[in-house]
Amino acid sequence: MTRPGRLRPGDRVAVVAPSGTVPEERITAGVDILRGWGLDPVVMPHALDVHPRLGYLAGTDEARARDLAEAWCDPEVAAVLCARGGYGAQRLVDLLDWDALRAAGPKLFVGYSDATVLHEAFALRLGLATLHGPMTGAATFLQDERTRQELRTTLFAPESAQVLTGLPGARTMVPGRARGTLFGGCLSLLAAGLGTPDARSSARGGLLVLEDVGEQPYRIDRTLTQLLRSGLLEGSAGIVLGSWAECGPYERVREVLVDRLAPLGVPIVEEFGFGHGPTSLTLPLGVPAELDADARTLTLELPALR
């Protein structure tokens, strides 16, 4: 995977809304934080749009795709940051001119949740490493200091963020160590991508990261079973599990995770601290790393950014 360059004070960054609608006050608050970091944020023209009929989308598919493409192809823009998740990224992937995005060169992309679709597309179509990190209009980014500082360190001083330690609640589900390239994201979005041009055939050689929000235990079971039956989990070297917010009591969720994943026999750490929880760590995707499930750490073999 090609690693994009780190950010420096004065860099221009674009804020896009490729999925759900974003309240203006959250966009404004996120931009103020980015400006306080010495960056030059620009909000793309359609980031505050609402689809004329489908109110859960931030504008039409064409408008959201245009914002993302124009930001990516602008030589003055060093990074593209998602404002929030929701739903809708799947609808614009096939509207993007991937040849033009490739010609624009490597660029930094940050997001999680519905942005999982874009992480996979950037990885498989462009061979590009990305950041599974907080979104600028999300409550976690606006309210949690550690979430912001973890992202800031990764963006500006990635060599200082090569050892990632799980939050205090992190636990070892299956002990051991494993090496591989990090990939994954939101469980339901990975499953939704099966059968599309951006679906992986297997996780062979990879360290899989998984989290989700608002999915009851039986639906998590169904989705994990789908990934198992599809062969996607075949050959995974290890698994890192994040938050399962609004998925019911965690012990019920954990029973499903143990039942479906522990038989794979690979090291697994749970409740690592990324995703939809109150604190969201920044995880690089497309970067080789070692998982120590006993110590609840991920050690990157290279800094996330050049």
C-alpha cells in the first residue's frame, strides 16, 4: 500500500459529507478545531445539502461524488476528511472517476463507519493506505479530547503513534501474537460490500479490525456468519475488535463474537477503543503491524504516513 504524506501547518484539508446529513453547527465546530491545529480547512459546496427526497442523504449522489472527486483532484488539498457517517457512500463509489483519482496521486483520507466502503475502494482500486479515524462533525471528535489528540498526533507526527494501546477496557479474547496488514472497519458495511467490485476474496495475511453500531446480537451473528460463509475471514492473521455501541448489553454481544470468531484460532483483542464509542482511537488501514493480544497493543511496522 502507498502511504500518503503527513500534514503540516498551513496544509489545506477538505471536509466532505459522502453519506448522511450533517448539522451546520457541527461542521462549523469541527472546522474551528482543524483551524486551531494550524490547518486551512475548506468545506466542500454540498457538505450541508439534504437530498430532495431521501432525507437521510447529504444531497444527491452526483453532488456528493462531485465534492469528493473535486477535493481529491485539487492539487492544493492535502487531505480529505469525512464530516460524518450515516449511509450513502455505497451509492457514489461507482460515480467516481477512479482513473482521475489515481492520476491525482496519493492523498490522505480519514473517516469510519459508512466510510468503510471508501476505505475498501481506496485500498483495492488505488492501493492506498487510509486512516480509520474520527470524523470532524461527529460528537466523539467534538467532545472527546483523547479522540482529537490521537488523530492530531497521527496526522502531524505519525512516528509518535506507531504503538497503539487499547483503552483501559480492552481485553484479550484469544491470546497470541500475529503480523499482517490492517484492514476492515464497520462490520455491516464489509458484509454489504460482498459481491461488489470492491469486495476482497479473503482476509489472508491481514489483521482484521471490526466494530459496529446499533446492531442487535442476532444481527451481528448473522453478519459474521455471512462473512465466514463467504470466505472473507479465511486466512486472517488476527482480529482487533472495537466498540459495539447501541448493540445491547456487551456481554450478550461478546457471546456472539466468541462463538463466531474464537474458533478461527487467531489472536483476538476486544474493546480496543475505536469506532462509535465515547473515545475513538485512530487506526491506519493498509499498514503492516503486529498485534499482541496479551498486551492489547498494535505496533505499526511503519509510520501510518510518510
